[in-house]
Amino acid sequence: MNKNSREHPRDFSLIETFLWADTPFWPESCGSAGYGSGFEKYIFSIPGRQAIEPRPVSCWQEHYFLFDRHLARLKRSAAFFSAPCIMSEACDALEKISEKITASIKYARNSPGVFRVRLLCGMDGRISAGFSRIPGIKSLPARFDFSHAYRDPASAFTLHKTTRRRLLETELAAAREKGLFERIFVNSDGMVTEGTFTNIFVRFPGQAALTTPPLAHGLLAGTLREELLACSLATEAPIPRKCLDRADAAVYLGNSLRGLVPARPA
């Protein structure tokens, strides 16, 4: 048992949120063609993007974007919290959800069905899953503001994705009341960390790759973030808050559900 895991009450669950599509439209690998040669192929919010070059699937796992990365993160978090999460049971739940989605929808031509699938693993190992439609983004670039709340960069609930999300939900609700898409956290050193449900990426002038804050600053290791780093489409470096206001810096808010979303401060 992880020593740190005994310090936390067991009244929460681990979360993995997947993007599911009937005909996947995302890159198959780091070297796959389509949507440009760089990080642009992960910008899913461009009108018509999801109808471009969809491909058939040979097994149910291919309906899920970054399936292996999600399961690997779930396994790491389960080990940290000493939760008896059985990966085969998680896979069974995801397969059943995939079958339910396939059976429940009809698709218009060139309009693949896209869904949000949420998998929960309780501290007792109990697995549950459900699915829902993904709300649209009102306008692009999406707008965000900055939180004044403090987050402990070393907290297990900062570094792992769980249902203990009260601060995140409160901050997001406050941003949404102002008509914004997201709210960004800044650490005590004035460095950007993450949003309430997204990682932060910035493209600075003269750089082909995106820049994203290092995990040591206190943020979740998002699966899209991992993918971009593994593909050398992003690099880690500190990002001062003021950099997000620069007119010559392109800001993206990213997660595996939405891909990279072009954004700007409110």
C-alpha cells in the first residue's frame, strides 16, 4: 500500500473521461497524416474537422481517443491510492458502453456520432460508466479568466483525477456565469498551471512546438498533454501568467475530450 494513500479519506472515486466516436477522426499515431504535420491535427473544434477522413474501426477500443493512455493513468492512480481497480473490469465496462452507444444512435451521412464517456473507479474497486453528448463551444477562440484560489501543487488531488473536485467545479461555475469557457490557475510564483478541466498550451513566435507547464508546478498529467509531449509536438517550460496576454502568443486549452481549443483571455 502506498504510504501517502493512507492519509486520504476513501470517499471519492478515480475518473477517466474519454472521447468516443463512431468513426474516429483523430490521428492514429504521432506520424499519421492529415490535418497538417504538427499539433494542428489535434485541433478538433474547426468546423467540419470531424467529418474529414473518418476511418472504420476493427475493434471497440478504437472508438476511444487515447484509450491506452487513459487506462495507464487510471492504473497509476489506482496504485497510488491502493484502490483495487481491475483493468479487465474497466475494459468490460467501456466495451458495454461502446455497444450501448452504437445501439442507441443513428448517424447522418458524413456526421459521425461523438460522445463523452465517463468511467469511475471507487476506492472499493467498483467500476461504473456512462455516456452523454458533448456540449458545443459557443464561439472561438474560447475565452478564459484567471482564478485567485490557491491549489496545493503537491496535493494528490491536484496530481490525480478524482471526484474530489469542489474547488474546480466552483471556479468553473463562476467562469461560466461570466460567459467564459474556462478559468486558469496560477501558482504562488505567478506561473500558469492548468484550467479547471484543461491543460494549457502556448505557441510562441518562432517555435514549431507548443509549450506547456511542467508537472512540478502542480497540475494533472492530462492524456492529450502526454500524447503531445510523446510526439514532440509540445515541450515543458514555465509559463508566466503575463505570457497569456501576449498578442503574438497562440493559446490553446486542451484535453482528450475536446482536443486543442484556441483560446484567449477575457
